[in-house]
Amino acid sequence: MSKEITSREKDYSQWYNDLVIKAGLADYSAVRGCMIIKPYGYALWENMQRQLDAMFKETGHSNAYFPLFIPKSFLSREAAHVEGFAKECAVITHYRLKNDPDGEGIIVDPEAKLEEELIVRPTSETIIWNTYKNWIQSYRDLPLLINQWANVVRWEMRTRLFLRTTEFLWQEGHTAHASAQEAEEETRKMLNVYASFAEDWMALPVIKGVKSENERFAGAVDTYTIEALMQDGKALQSGTSHFLGQNFAKAFDVKFSDKDNQLDYVWATSWGVSTRLIGALIMAHSDDDGLILPPKLAPLQVVIVPVYKSAEDKEKINTKVAGIQENLKALGISSKYDDDDNKRPGWKFAEYEMKGVPVRIAIGPRDLENNAAEVTRRDTKEKESISLDGIANTIKVLLDDIQQSIYNKAKAYRDDHITEVGSWEEFEKLLDGKGGFLSAHWDGTVETEEKIKELTKATIRCIPLNQPEEDGKCILTGKPSKKRVLFARAY
């Protein structure tokens, strides 16, 4: 099966596309730019969703749901917001179809034009803040900590499964606070939640930082980000948390009475991650033979494949495997016993390798005689004969080791691809050669940032948090600079 996947060295982009399809994560849709998330891919998203949802609730947030449709007038109330999303909006103008009088199928009924067009949500700040106006009157109503799991639509010209599609799934948090300090603390808290999820669950090392003005979310005062590095040396924005100041509160007239009975606008945040995280998992860890998934998120953690010739041998293996699976389940480990007679063991090995199942157990009659089984770990493909006595506990330790090993490998690659540069010549050479994050001085202007992007297609991924000040010169203009920023080409 791996022969059906283009190698990373030959064509990284095609390797990614091949892997998404062959591993059964997603498929192309009849609707341009949209994708179908297949059961295996959706199981992966459900595991991500389940853990993130628990983390949100541990930090005091509750789930709600808001409409998919947003009146056009709402979007126009915050100038930077509408400017940022105007080119990506899908617009509903009519509400009815009718048969074509010429017999050519159906047409939009021209008499069914909406009084006000509706926008299919690209993000929900406007509809939510219009609602919050009715929910918030006093400081007693604050903080308001709401999250929603939803789909959004952003009309994309160039799409790629999971990484950039016209419709995608995500969560978006929207919170309201009585002070700027409280809102800023919330913004950073949720950034830390994302970073913990990425590193502890996805085995994905990330850099926390703040976006430059040019890369900031439309309508935000500050945008914080976690940035990850893929195996081709390109960066991927993997989660953002925005301090919105009072911009949306002012746009929708959301005020509260403070403890001194004085009226003030509330302070806001929003934050989100999406199914793009599945793309991050694939590109950060997988190889030319298929997916490599961190055990904590893998839809299936252990697969057991019997190897036998007679019905009698199979029956003995079945009995032994039933006990193993029971013990694995007791430890919270998901497993599958694939005893399908229509597929050979070798085919099954390749299939589960493609799907990134962390551990494979092969067991035959000779293994039963020796009270052992062949255990293969997906990340390194190392094989080991393991005693059937207490095998479930051994597998649990092995899964923990695989989780850590995957993280260590990704971190070593990321750390090796953070390079300090001091000249424009070096900057261009490293971008085209080594890639990764380039730590360089920048003069702080939008004009210089845009010029660098125009010349190299590299953008400022973030200004790392807690970055120490140092005197330097901008790599392009030579003007004074106090801090280094991270540049990279990105998805």
C-alpha cells in the first residue's frame, strides 16, 4: 500500500494528499473546496474535541450554539472585521426555488429575494456580541465564558484537505469581562490551553507568541498564536487567541454597570482551533508508509492480528485474545481483533501501518506455545517478543513511550530548524535551503513586513513570548530593532 503514496522527498504536497486519501481520513466533495471527513478521520477529530472540551470546561467555560446565518448589517459594524472577512463571505440573497418556465430544471425565484442578505458565518463575533447585549447588564453577569463547536464557511480559492477548505469544523470561544486585565489574562490562559493540548496530546511542539499587526485577527487588539513546524520546514498556525479590547462591545453597544454603578463597555476575547489540527498531526509525524498517530489521540491504539492455518489454531488464539482485550479495555486502551479470513496477515499489517495504529500484536499457535507475541510499534517499526503474562500492562507502558518518542522526534527537528540570521543574504539562502523558523530582526513596520513577504513568501509567524530585548538591525532595511521575530514560509 505504501507504494501508492508519493514519497515526501519526491513531492511533499502530493505525499500529504495521497496519505489523507489512502489512510481513509477524508475524501473530496462534489462541492468545490469542501471535503468529506470519513469515519476514521472523524474519530480522530472526536478524540481531539473530547479532550479540548474537557479542558475548556475545567477552565470554567460552557458550550452554547449560535446561528449559522449572520445579517449582513452585523458584519459591517466593526470596520476592521468586515474588511478582514469581506472577500471570504458566502452570501444568501434568496430563500426559494421554482421550476423553470422553460422546462430547464429549477431556478431561483426572483420574487423570493431577502430583505437583508445573510452571511454564512465565517466566524461568529458579530452574531454573538449582538446576543450578549441582551445577556449583560451588570458586573454580576461577568465574566461570561462561552464556547461553541460549529462549522464555518470561508470562500477559499486554493484548498487542501484539512489545511484549508471552504467549510471546516472548529470551536470558537467568546468571552466577556469587566476589565482589560481580566480579558488579557483569559486570552493568554486559552493560548496556554492550546499549547498544552498540542504538546501533551498531539505530541506537537509549538512556539507561543503574538502576531504582528499585519497578521492580527481582523478586529483584534492583539492576536496570540501557537506555531508548529512541519517536516518540510514550513510553519503551520495551529491555534489563535485574540484580545478584542472593547471593539466589538462598542460596535454592538454592550455595556455593563460596574460596582460603582458606572456604565462601561465590556472587554472581550475570542479563540479557536479547527480540523486543521488533523493536517498538523499528519505533516508533523507521518512517514512514507502512512500515518504515525500519537497514542493519546489515535482512534485505535492496538490492533491484534492472528496468524494461523487451521480452525483449531484460530479457536485457541480467539480464546487468548479475548482475555488480552478485556485487560486492555480495563486499562482504557482501545483495541481491535482483526480475524477477517478474507484478508491475509501481510495485507492487514500494511493496512494498519497506513492508518497509524500505534501498536500491532501478531499472535500465532507457536506464540501460544511460547506464551509470547510479536509486538510492533508504528513509530520506529521495532519488533519485540513480549510475554503474554501481563501483556496489557506492558502495552500501556509502550504506548506512553511512543507518545513521548513522537514528541521528542518532532521537537528535535523543530529545534534544529530555528536559526538566527543576521543578513538578508543569509535569510534568503536559509529559506530556500534549510527552511524552518528564521529568527531575525525587523524594523517593526508593516511596509517592511509586506516587502519581505513579496520578495520571499515568508511571513512573520510570531513575536515569541518572553523574547529578550537585544540591539540589532532589520535584515532588510538596516533600521534599528530591539527584538527578533520568527519568519517562515507557512501553510
